[in-house]
Amino acid sequence: MNDTQRRYDIVVWGATGVAGRLVAEYLTDRYSPAELSLALGGRSRERLDTVESELVGQSDDWSELPAVIADATEPETLRAMTRQTRVICTTVGPYTTYGTPLVEACLDTETDYCDLTGEVNWIRESIDRFHERAVERDTRIVHSCGFDSVPADIGTLLVQSFATEEFDAPCETVRIYLESSSGGVSGGTLASFGELFAAVSNDPVARRTLENPYSLAPPGERTGIDPGAQSRPRRDALRSSWTSPSPMAPVNERIVRRSNALLEYPWGREFRCTERIPTGRGLGGGVRATAIAGGLRLFTAAMSVDSIRDGLRRFAFPDPGSGPSDAQLANGHFTVRLLGRGLSTDGPFTVEAEFGADRDPGYGATARMLGEAGICLLRGEIDSPLAGGVLTPASGIGLPLAERLRSIGFTATVGRSTA
């Protein structure tokens, strides 16, 4: 379908939810109608009209934001929506439940797509069902364009690009450290967690997907030397610090490994990556690492039991559509540090990158990451040999996304390290 036949540049699908509204708010604040033709997508015109009224009311530039009505349970309405736009930015989860029909619609209409999913089981399904078709149709399906997994994936690309340029060799290992973060969690995010654990509990394919560190690699290449996410407190020689497991490692590590595979292994087939949380040195650091690891094991055990998981979802988790307070959004922040180690003809070297923002990581920062990923797709600001496929931020967009995020105040630095 010719892009000149499409009415909109970007449709934010799920604009009445917490994350979707934040994406739409960011795009209308950052861009003018002369720069971006934007529409709001959802299934309730009344709720979309309310969001439009609020966003127009706080903008000096926007006088209207058209509504596109579609329903995730009615595929033809999704195709009608995707025919009208060049890019879909979707925040509608759980993606395991609602994501597949939209991906199919985007492939039917050759519409580029980006989302916020961290649901490894669904990403694996998307890869196996749609990657070859997306390649054939030159359509980019880019998963995990928020806090899952832009800092880890684009941060690793920064490290490896610098290493290759500076030392003429890639890093053999990259360690991703979630140094600090502050923010809130929405009902939608916790609903996605619930769907993931339900799938793992009842579906052997989903269970094997989470057991295999290479489960998001292309078929036939789902083995390697990485042992998988850290599960216990551990001393880290690079940081001279204790570390605990990171709850985001199961998705972020797999996304990074998929990037390496899709780009045809520029970092080598024995490349290793791990994500962890530094907790400090000495006894105090060890105690903190043990406490975090224990808490994650307890949460995982509870969510793995159907009756406990159902009870938590019903009585403890906030309702989908609820989200962080304005204060949490305003005061949030995150810092991810990456250390890469490699060996050049001149000897060992270390590269250090920092990726962060003074925004709530899961919402304020994520809205900007997804919004700018959509802008990169829209404007063809792509540094990748791949024209289509089920892709990652690093393999589907690349360093232009880091450039865009820097331009709006994110930290995305890289250089030599003495570590």
C-alpha cells in the first residue's frame, strides 16, 4: 500500500490506557501537526474523545486528534485501522491476549509496528509465526521499545559499535547493570506479568521458552554458551561489588542475543550478556543482594501457583487502566550502566556506556522511547541492514534511536573505561 494513501503518520493504539495516553501526550507536546499527522486508536469513541479533549486543551498547537475505532477481537477493524497509518505504536497488553491480531493486520497492510511488550513467550510466538512473512513484506515489527528493552539493547549496541570502531574488535561480554530506578507500576503491567506466569504454568512451549536463554534466536540457532539469567547473589569482579538478579533480565538478555543473531553475529557466536543489579560492597552489599534475590524467588514461586496467582490478580494487583501518580511520574528516574570487555591486538579493553533519564522508567521514559521509536520508523531513520522482520530495537532501528533520545534529554554515552 502506497504511503501517500494513508491518512496518518502514527496511530497510538491504546490511547485511553495509562501508557498509551502518555505516548500521545508526549508526541503532541514534542511535535506539531505540521510535523506529524497523529491519531488516537481504541475501541471506545467516548473515552478517546475524552483523551483528545484533555490533550488538545493543554496544547497550543493541536486543535484536534482524530479517533480511529477498532477492537482487538475484530480483525477487520484492525486492518481498517492499519490501512490508514504508516506506523502503529501499540501499548495494548497483555500482548499474549491482544497482540497477535494487530501484528497480523500490520503485515496484511504492510504497516510498520512498535510495542512495549516484555512477554517473552509471546515474542517467541511472534517470531515463529510472522518473521518470514514480515521479511517478505519489508515490514518492521519491532518489539520491546520501552524500558523493556531499549536501555539494554541500544546500550549494548552503543558499547559494541564503540568497541568495533575504537579497538577493531567487539566486546566478548557485556554486563548490564540496573544501577538505580524509581517509578510506579500500572495495573496493565501487572496484568502482563500475570499472563506470562499463567502461560508458563500451563503451556510447555512457553515454559521451555523461559528456560532457554536463546529462545528468541532464529530457529535452528537456539543454543549457545550463555547459561541464562543470574538467579542468586553474586560477586561481580568488573564492579568489585555484590549483585542480585534483575527482574528484567529474562527479557532483556534474550532481546540482546536476538539482536546479535539477526545482525549476523557481529559480536561473535560466543558473545555473552548478563543483566544484574549492583548492591554495593562488603557485608551490606551481600545482605541487599540476598534480600532482592529472595524476594524475586518468593514472587516467582507465588505467581507460579494458579490459585495464588489468581488471588493476587483479583485482590492485590491494581486494575488495568490504573497507573502511577503524577508525583511518581515527575520524580522517577533510571540509570543503566553497561560494561563491555574485549580483546584486541593491543590487549584487553573495557568499554563503558550509560543510559538513563530523569523520568519514571516504565511510563514517562517509556512513553518517550516508544514515541521516538515510532518517529524513527516513520522517517526512515534506520541504521540496519534489515528491511523487515520481527525485530529488536537494535536490529530494527539501531543507533538513530539513541540519537533521538539524546536530543530529548536522555543520557546515552559511551567511551573507554578503566574498570
